[in-house]
Amino acid sequence: MPIWNIGYRYGSGVNMDFILHELKMLKNMGLMRECRIIEGTQGPHVHIQGKPYISFCSNNYLGLANHAKIKQAAVEAIHRYGWGTGASRLISGNMMLHEELEKKIAEFKGTEAAILFPTGYMANLGALCTLVARGDIVIGDKLNHASIIDGCRQSGATFRIYPHKNMSQLESLLRKSSTFRRRLIVTDSVFSMDGDIAPLPDIVNLAKKYDAMLMVDDAHATGVFGQQGKGMIEYYSLEGKIDIIMGSLSKAVGSIGGFIAGSKCLIEFLRNKARSFMYTTALPPAVCAASLAGLTLIQENTSLIDTLWKNITGVRSQLAQFSNTIRVESPIIPIIIGSAEDALSLSLRLYKNGILIPAIRPPTVPPGTSRLRISLMATHTEEDIHTLTDTLRTCGFLTDKNPNDRGS
Ligand SMILES: *Cc1c(COP(=O)(O)O)cnc(C)c1O
């Protein structure tokens, strides 16, 4: 029975009717969210309620989440170091694998040092709240990730937003910011719901010109962009030019965790001041072992990244056969639908045809831009990709080009 027919049954229920009321409103607006249960392992092919689906909605870009070497590294670490850590890093939770992983991240990103957080969300929160406070200004792109926005808000600094990738607006905000004690620019490198890329070289120049710190969230670029998968800094050859590099181990690396990479000074500062580092229990050592194995796999085997990009260009050329304009700049490919209801109903039609792509709705994206967000993996086969475009076509989303337009 749906919850709204049951009503409040637990506790006194007094003054808690608003919860039921708000849930009903979400349902009516097509904004109710549910967690589907993946029954086996993560990968391009998953099972839900016993049925097979092709998944196009995971950030497991290189297919490492279920890689034999990562599983083996985690199992060996459990045997050697146990599972739990029992305290925060600063009390007694710090173990050899945490230190080893931080060294490896710094080496991978080409920085002096790095600090590990339990998640990327906590890395953003911890860094932003430590670097700026009341009296400072933080300036961010309109489409920055929710964890950046939360960090900006919680920091207590003045928080200003420029329209997506709009450099003249960023400059105009910077020009007006000279009275603040400190200035910080923060941006995603690959935008998580749009899959497009920030103009980092321009942002680097503006940061320099206006004496602002620059923080880049490389969550979706790590293991995806740059010949060696080091991320957008490698792609744009900006080594040494970004003050604060944030990344996640939960996406292409196939594990879990977040980090900040940068100068030794910055990392020491965060170790002493970032509350989401100080007041939470250290990650299990086996998780660090899995991350270490993931980074090593990326370093030793660039063919993983090549295969991912082969799939990305494959989808791009298939989509070009249709009249819809869909931008493909990364493994994240948004299909903008508009209303939440329409996005939901297309998602459901795909689901009935064996394809898993949930609808992304407000507040994750602005109202009126609800979408299906396709994400590709290196482990998708050519056949998977054909099935995707064929199904989008039979579900009425992709329309054939007018034959007279072909090749024009
Ligand atoms: C996923 C994501 C995060 C958060 O990383 P987690 O490790 O999942 O907590 C931060 N920023 C961006 C842009 C992301 O896409």
C-alpha cells in the first residue's frame, strides 16, 4: 500500500504530518525518487528483479568496480589489515595504506601531496569550508556539483554564481571582488549532469589576473581525460597551475573515497583544519587497497581509457545519423527532455525495453531541463551501444534525418 494511504503510525505523529504532505507533493510533481536494487555485480549488464538490463547510468567508466585485480587487492588487505579502522585518521585510524594511497594520488596527479577523504562530497565540503570564510568570496559556475554548492554555502563566505562557462561574467564578478580578504574560484572540470567541459585555461588566466585561488573538481575527468587518465589538468597541460585539485575514487577508479591534491602546505593545512577529515572515521584499509589497485590499473593499462573513448566516439557517430542535436564531449551524454513527467515516462519506456537510464529531475537539474543522462563504460560492447540507439529510436526519441538532409 502506498505510504500516503497509511499515514503516520510511529511515535506520537504530532507535528510530523508535513512529511507525508511533502511526499505527496513530490509524487504529484513527478519528483518522487526510488532506489532500484541491483541484484548482482555492477557493470554494463545488471539484474533487477531477476531481469537483465543494459545499464547506461553508472560512473564506473572503466568497468573497474568489479575488476578481478581490485577485488583481489581488497581481499588481501582484509587478510593483512582487517576491516575497520576504529577512529579518525588523527586519533588512531591512520594506517599504512592510507599513507600509501595519498602518495600514489599525489604522484598520479603530479602534485606535491594529497589528502584522502571518505568521499568526494566530503573532500569538497572540507576544502571549501577551510579555504574561505566570512569576509571572503567564492565564485562558482552555475552548474557546479551539489557538493561544491553545499561547501560554498556552509563556508560562510559570500557566494556568487556566474552563468554556465560564461567567462566575461566571471571576470566581472572578479573585478568587483577586490574588497574581499580572499577570492576563490571553484568549478567542475567535466560537468556532472551535462557532460561538457569547463574552459580551464581561461579560468586559470582570470585567477592569475585577479589574484584568486582556483579549485577544480576533477571527479568525472580522473581516469577519463588525458592520455594517462590524469584528468583535465593533463588534457589541458595545466600541471602546476591549479591550486586545489579535487577528485573522487568512486567513479573511474572503481573504488570509493575523495581527495584533494596540491602543495604540501595546502595539504598540511587541510589535515589540521578540514572538519570532514578530522571528525570522521578513517576509511577501511581494504578500500585504500582497492583504490591503489584501480590507480595502478589506469597507469599500467591505457587501453582501458582508449576503449572508453572508442565507445564515446561510437555513440557520437551513431547519434549524428539522427536529426536530434545531442552534444557528446565526454562519457556523460545528456538527452534533454524538458518536464519531469516526460523524462520519467521516456525512462520507463526504456526500462520496459531492457535499458536502465533513470530520469534526472529537479533539484538535481534546473526546472524544465529534466533529462536522461547516459553514461558510457569501457565495458559496453558495440552491440550494447547499437541497442541503446535502436531503443531510443523505437521509443520515439530519436528521429531519422530527412533523407534530403543526409550529408548536408
Ligand atoms: C560524484 C561527484 C562528487 C562526489 O564524489 P563522491 O566520491 O561520489 O562523494 C563531487 N563532484 C562531482 C562533480 C561529482 O560528480
